Amino acid sequence: MDIGTTLVGLIVVLLFVLPIILIAKSANGGEKQLIDELNKIAAVQHSKIAHFDVLKNAVIGMDKEKYQLFFVKKKQGEIQNSTIDLKEIKKCQVVSSSKGTKSKSGTYKEIEKIGLQFTYLIPTRSINTFEFYDVHSDNGPLNGELQLANKWEKKISKSVQESASMLKIVSNRV
């Protein structure tokens, strides 16, 4: 009787725990794939990722020595990547879009998109945006994307200023 109860208890516990373990493993596998892709595109540029952060379906990283920024996002099963030379950037800012939604308790804003928008020094180059969150393609609610976007805006803006200072020093020597 005690062995039977123990076995039933173990089976029930396994039925509840096993799906959680499998979900966690698959999530980490996706994260590893994004980080590997980030390192791969950095290697093509002969860069080393010094800082990076992982979002739900994306990863962003920077080579502070070469002022290179890398972004990898998995969207609808496809991996998309982008590289930006921060020496060519005039401005980086967080952009978001939201819509007003009415409910019984009042009106509130629902964030639909969050991204980092890059304006180039050369005005003819089009604005580039790294999409951190899109309510229509990312599954689930926000999970720190706005905070990460703000964090990276500060990091990138600092690097843009540093690279501009470096260019001024070099041009003054010539």
C-alpha cells in the first residue's frame, strides 16, 4: 500500500514538473541560438561583444572598442539581424506607440511597440529601428522591454558621444 501510494505520488509529481522542465529547456535553447547568432555576426565584423542583453525573442550587444552595435531578433520563425556602426549615428532614442483602450474602470494606454530608433549623421540615410517589442508578433505581455530600451538608449548615446570625441581628436591631429 505504501509503495503504491508513493509510486502514484511520484507519477503525479512528474506529470506536473516535466512540462515545466521541458518549457524551460526549450526557452533556453532559443536564447542560446540568438546569442550564438549575435556572436556570429560580430565575428564577421571582427568584433567582440562586450555587453549584451536578451529579450524574449531578441538579443542586443555592443563592441565598445569598435563602436559596433548588433541586434538579432527571431520573428515568425525567422532570424533577422542588423549591425550599426555607432560612428555614423547622430542620435538614438526610445520610440514607442500605444493605443487608448476604454474599460469600465476608465481609459488606459496599451503599449503596442517599443524600439530603439537611430538617426544617421548623413541625412540621406533612412532611420533604422531595432524593434524590442510588438504586441502583434511577440507572444505575451511586456516583460522589461521598455526598461531595457531605456538602458540601451543611454549606453548607445554615451558611445555615440565617445566616438564623436574620438573622431574630433583624430581630425585635429591630421
